[in-house]
Amino acid sequence: MDIIANGVRLQYIESGTGYPVVCLHGNGLNRDLWRHFIPELSKRYRAIAYELRGMGKSEAPGRPEVTHTIEDHAKDFEGFLEGLGVDRAAIVGHAFGGFVAMRVAIDRPELVSAIVLVNSTAKSPSGGDAPGWARTAESEGMEPLLDNQMSRWFLERLHRDQPEVIQFYREMLGANPPMGYAANSRGVALMDLRSELNAIKCPTILIGGKEDKSIPLSVNKQNAEQIPGAQLALINDASHVVPEEQPVEFNRTALEFLDQNIPRGLIQSQ
């Protein structure tokens, strides 16, 4: 399904009923990141996943040198909720999606009831590399970026034992609009929320892979310490895509947190 939010056409899916939980994927990915999570989430909640601007099948720029900032995405999120007639939701955000979740929680706290941050951070350790990703995508397309990102995102055991998973994500990233990926990568380079984390007041959990090559353990711990009352859950035998690498443990951890912080019988006010 499509919706126009903040003047941008966004592709989304939803299933289930009850309190709305919006899932936001990482840079260069799409809603299929949540393929193991949405079926379980929708048994308890109104599960919604949209593809961020410039990614998946959502609207992307058709020219180079465009920048999509985290602030742009936060406005998209606000418009998305408005378009659905939802005035408050929980957010599950992976990596880039977590950047957006934090930005919304800081700027529009009344919109956010709880946050699950998955392999995300207040300032990307890879931010210095992001302008190079943008230049490569615009000049050569996505193909030259795929091997490096697969190496960063997944443990060697997945490359060895589940090559079909690696291929699935190669194709997902490879299908990303190059101009969209470039525009969002520039936004990654600009983002720094470290001084604002203490403004996040809603219940928050950070879920990270203990072997994440993109977000080190020390960064996860620092972020958790700066967000008031935040929980930290580190998943064994996982790197940067915990919902794919350890779906059972991820689902359990995320759903337990949501169940504890969103009353099951709560009805969304209109």
C-alpha cells in the first residue's frame, strides 16, 4: 500500500489489530528485514512497517547530490502517523530506522510511547565512510558496495552456513535506488544525537549483537547510559542484523519489552 506523508510517497504494510507498533528498517534495506518479526508482532499488536524515503519501493530522488537528513525522515514519520489516523505509537527501529525513532522521540515525544532500538546508535561510527558510499552509489550503482556491507552486517557463520540469507540481503541492498541510498548515506554522515539522548523520556530498550562490527559494545553501553531508564540487551552470536541472525531471541526480547510497556488492552485514541 502507498501513502503520501510529508509530501513523499511511502510504501507500507500492516497486519494485526490493537496498539500500533511501527517498524523502521536500516539504510539500504526494506520491510523484508522484519520478515521473522512482523508475523509474531501482528498476533499482539497492529504491526506496521513502511519503507523509508529513498529505500525499497518508496519515493527516491532522481538526481545526484541530494541529502535526506534524519530530520526529513522524522517529518515523514509524523506525516505517516497522521495519514493513518494514529496519534501515538511504539517504534521498533533498526540502525537508520533507530536514528529516526530517536529523532522523533526527542522532537515529538507525545507521538512515541516506547522505542526498541536495534543495532542503532546516536552517532554512526561509520559516518565518516558514508559520503564515500554516496559517491559510489551515484557513480557506479549499488553493486560495488554489496560485498563490504555483507561482511560488516553478518557473522562469518552465516556466510558459511546460510549463503541463501546473504544472497537475500545482497539482492535487497542491490535493489535499493542508488540515488536514494546516496541521499540517505549523506544524512548518516550529518547525524549526531549524542547530546540529546537525555531528552528521550519514553521506555526504551537497545538490542544489539555482541559481535556487531558496525556498532561496538562500548557504543551500545554509552547510549544506554545516556537515555534515562533505558534497558540494554545484547544478543549472543549476532552482528548487525539481529532480527535475521537470531530471530527467536530477538522476537522474545522485543515482544517482552513491548508487553511490559504497552498495556495489551490499550485502545488507540482517535
